[in-house]
Amino acid sequence: MNKNNTCGSDFSLQFFHPRYWLTWLGLFLFFFISLFPTSARHWLGKKLGSLIYKKNKKRRYVTSANLQLCFPELSQQQREILTEEHLQWYGCALFDYSFFFFSSKKRLYRNMYIEGKEHIDQALEQGSNIIILLGHSVFLEFVPVMLGQYFNTYGSYKPLSNPLIDWMIARSRCKHVKFVVSREEGMMRLVRELRNQQILIFLPDEDHGKEHSSFANFFGLAKSTLNTPARIARLAKAESFPAMAFYDQGLKKYKIIIGPSLENYPTKDHEKNTAIMNQGFELLIQQYPAQYMWLMKLFKTLPDSNKNRY
């Protein structure tokens, strides 16, 4: 490992300052909740999600607006049912941070299942560099956990506003990844580390505006989509695999799905690249549509207007 490779921030004595006492209280509560079985955590999560649906008009509106844009065939009643279901899964994912923070690797692995691992195995056997294009499902934290059981992975991160929560999340992620790269270090650092069978995990499905993005079809609408993943793949001569994590109620496990390598990707055409990537995400989302992060403002940037859809 490069001596400059790091994994998260260091613990600081400033975290004992009174302004963090409420955060510590929440973390102690989460430790207690982490001991619950999944069914109990998810019961709490669905209660919280229903409360968010009833009381948080902004989150309900953004979720419902996205679902109306992406699934226009749904009736208003069907859309409202799916909106509440999504917020319930979001609530489950919030309580599952307790499981992510405080569970042993053995307990985590016992509650997880991976589908599509053979795609990565085959690519590594062929000597390919690999990028995992991680989509924002509500359970996204479990993808690096599961991949870390089998592979050397790394990723990029953006620090959170609460330093104590930022430290806690980084500490938990770093149990499973080799190192992380801050966004301030730039794209080329991510490219350089794609070697020696190290796998990059990159989240590319947020709307980051028009800079470094192209508009590509996503559920029938033009969505501002990052060109960065295709640029990294081209420079590193890497194969790219879409991936997401969901909770499967039949299996009673977190299901990590690795899709096949994106075909004819990357090309020299930015719009074609982003369209191929979005199509890969769509195929995963359609398997568990209520568990994608519809709370994000996916379509806040319009191709030819400064209007705000939200």
C-alpha cells in the first residue's frame, strides 16, 4: 500500500466537547439497537419511515416527484403507496447503521448474500482492472462490506459536516476497504490505484450539475450524469460493473447484486457512456424499486432550463 493511503479521519479529543454529547447519546442508543435481530430493527425502521411520510413534507414530495417522473404509469394511489414503502425502507436503512457500526464481520457476512461475484472473478482471471459502479440504494453501505470479504477494494469519500459521525462511518467502512481517497485528491489518484487487483468502488448516480456531466436517459428522462466513471475506465483500461445492495425479505438477508460488465463501455461518446451506465442501474433498480434512493434530487439539473423540479 502506498504510504499516503489512509482510511478515514483520526479520533479527536474534541469529540468529548459538550456539542457532541447528543451525538454520543445517539451512538450509545445505536449500540443497543445493533443487538436487535434484523426483524426488530426493520420494525422500528418502518415505523420511522411512516412517520417521515406523514410529517416530513419535503422528503415525501421529493420521493413522490421522482416516482411520478420515473413511473408515470402508476396511479396516484399506487405512487403514494410506493412513496411510503420507500420511506419505510429508508427508515430501516437508518437503523441498520447500528448493525453496520457495531457488528462483527462474522455477523455481517452471515446476514449477507452476493449475486454476480463470478463476473468479478472472471475479470480478475483475465487480468482486468475493475471499477464497481455503486448505485445509491438505501443499503449501499453493505456492498463494500461484502466485497471486502473477497477482494482488495478502495473508494473515494466526501467528509460529513459532523466530524464525530464522519469518524464513525469512516471507521466502520475501513474495516472492509483497503483505503479511501478524498475527493480533493482528484480523479488521477483513483486511476493510479487501479492496479495489483485493487478494485475501485465509485458512486456515480447523483446529479452533480452540468460540469463534468452529460444528459442521458434514466427511466425515460434526461438526467445529468457524471462522465468521470467512463474517463477513469478509459485511462485505467478497466471493466465497469454496476452494483447495488437490497434487503431480500424472502432470503431474510442483504443481497448484493453485481451486474455484468457494461458492454461497449467506455466509448469516446460521453452521452453514450452515461446512457449505458444508467441502463445498467435501471436493470438493478427494477428488481427492488422501493429500495433505491428516491429521496435524492435526481433531476434537479435540466438540460435547457434553470428551473427547479423540486
